Amino acid sequence: MGVEIKLENVHYRYPGQDREALQGVTVTFKPGRITGVMGPNAAGKTTLLKMAAALLKPVKGRVKIMGVDPWRDGSVVHVRRRVVYVHEKPPMLRGTVLDNITLPLRLRGMPKKEAVRLAVETARSLGIDNILKERAKALSTGQRHLVAIARALVLMPEALLLDEPLANVDHIRRPIIIKTVKELVRNGVTIAIASHDTLTLTQLASHAIYLEEGRIIMEGSVEDIARGLTLQEGLPDH
Amino acid sequence: MDSLPSIVARSIIISGSATLIATAWSIPLAYHASTHRRLTPLVYAFEALVGIPTVLVGLLLYALLSRQGPLGWLGLLYTPQAIVIGEALLITPLLVAVSYRVLSEKSRELWELAATLGATSSQAARLVLSESLPGLTSSVIMGFSRAIGELGVALIVGGNIAGLTRTMTTSIALYTSMGEYDKAITLGLILLAITVTFSILARAVRREWE
């Protein structure tokens, strides 16, 4: 069910910036695996995920999704319907939570009744069916993350790229997101999670990369990377 | 002499038409500027023109529309249409500048959201515009308030002709010069009520839709 996303020596520079946000990154996000994307602020984690979701076009290097470069064969919109990126601070649209979750289905021309049915079903699986009628813009950060995940899940994505999905999420909602991610990966979905939270990544990701200033400086298991960082800092290993 | 209700109605129709026309070109322009970085200098130019004196716009338009002017053959001088064109030009910088601010705040984030949900370019544009509707409506209402309250354009290219181009502002100027202060003050209060009502409406629309 998942798709393989391969980034080969990709570079990216934001307009007006001197420094490249990504400087020759090569990484593969495999189906049925959770890849952690670690690194300090401004390391290029978000840029990497957006590039993997075909939201940013590399200035150099190639992105291959199922072996095809969407920027060369003109399949960008098609790819975006299979690979969904969820923002660190998910934007909510005017209207209710239900309006937000049905949006991607409406964009695809799905009849309203069917879209609502799917949205309610997805919201129930995430435990947010009780807030479907609330104004989306009034939600807490944790609720917003869940709504954004629901908005992505109704598309039945083959790859889900989550940017800090647990940031500012309370202890009640955190297990719901973790459980959902684990279920998805069991079904073969390709998952990448950008996070500062090493502890959460340890529970979730089987593989991780560590970025610094747009370059991968470590790759392996989350534990290996955490150990490497501890050694680098010269701190005692716990 | 025009009756007060007909002057008020004419003013609303002229300024409303000017606002509609200016909206039709300003919002698409602001949207394109918010999505194409190379158009930003154009927005800066419009921002610089927001406070352009109304008499200057009136004067320039007069030069264009007068019999010897390049557009004199259109025969628009001293018609309501001339005021509509003048007011539309006058409020365009305001509409572009404010709409650009509204759209540029949201367009990147919303465009990206739409794209990641598999929207086409036109669907993404519709989403950005629809989400920005409260702010855009406020900018249109601000444009209307500026248009209905201006005097220079209406006086210079409209000519203050009774029953044809006499608006609230030109009437206030006329009544004041004639010493008919009660009529001038009545019209002034109506004008103030209209602009305040629209300002409250803009705020209410924004609060309701957001």
C-alpha cells in the first residue's frame, strides 16, 4: 500500500536566502517503515518533508516517488494525492471541523454525503467525532494536529509525512496519534516523522536520519543517533 | 434642484459601481502579486499611491477626458461614468494594497495546504480567495467608504450638474458656498452615517466569517 520515496542528492534554497536549506541530501522513505527525521531548528527537516511530498522542487538532485520523478513527468498533483504532508502548525480553514476534514474529498469531487460519511468514520477512529461541529479555528493545538491527521487520512494516503505531530500535544491525545501512526505503518503506509522529541521517535521510528545545516550527519536507529549525539556533546550516557 | 434622497441614491450608485469595477481588477492583481514575488515592487508602488490627493486624480482624468484630451472623443466628461472611472482609479491603490496584505498573510500557507491535499492550481486559488474573504470584504468596504467620501474627482470630472452628477460631497461643497448650512450639515451627517455603518459592517463581516 505504501510508496517508496527516494531523494537523491537534493539541494534547496529558499528565495532570498544565501544558504541552502538542503545541501545534497540522499534518503529513502520505505513503505511499511517509520523514518524519523531529527535535527535542531533550521536543520532542514521541514524542507526535506515538503520536498518528499512534492511541495518543493529541488534546485539540484532528484526526487523519485515509485521510481518516477514527478517534476519531470508532470505528475506532481497526482503524487500529492498519494503522499500527504501534515504541517507542524496545521492551518485550519473557516468553518467546522467537519468542513475541514471533508475538504480534500470535496476537492476531488466526492459527493457530500459520501465525504461526510468518510470524515465521520475517520474522526471516530481518532476520537474527535465529538468536536466535528466546532469551529476549527478555535481548536487547541493538540486538537488541530488530530484534525489535520484526519484530513490527511480521509485521502487514504500511501505515504504520510508528519512534521512535529506531537509538538504541544497533551498526554491524552499523544497516545491516539501514536496508535494511529503504528496502525498505518502496519498497513504498509510509508511514514516519515520530523521531530525534536527523541523519546517519541524511539517508540515509533525504526530508522532515522539526523540533519544539521541541511546535511545528513548521522543515519541509523534512533537509539544510535541519540547515543552519537550524547558522545558528541561529551555528556555521560544514561 | 435635486432632492436629498436622489443625491444620496446617486452617490451610493456611483461609488458602488466604482468599487465593483476597482474590485474586479484589484483583487486578481493582489492575488497574483501575493503568489508571484516579482510583482511585489508593483504593490509597493500602489502602497505609495494610497493617499494620492483626489483632486490630482480628478485633474489627470480631466486632462484625459476633456475635448482636447486623448480620450475626449468618448464624450465622458461631466457624466456619472467619468466619476465612476475616477473613483475606481482613486481606490485601486487602497484595494490592491490592503487585499495584498490580506492575501500574502495567508496565500503561501493555504496554497501549500491545498497542494498537499492534492488540489489543482485553480482549486488552490479558489481556496485562498475563499479563506481570505472576510479580509477582502473589509478592503472592499474600505474602498467604498473612500470613494463615497471623496470630492475632487466628483467635482472636477463630474461638474456637479444637478440631476446628473451631483453627489453628496459636491452638494455639501455647493450648499456651504451658498450659505445653506442646514442642508450641508444634513448631507454631511448622512455621509458620516453611511461610512460609519460600512465600517461597522466590515468589522461584523470579519468577525462572523473568521
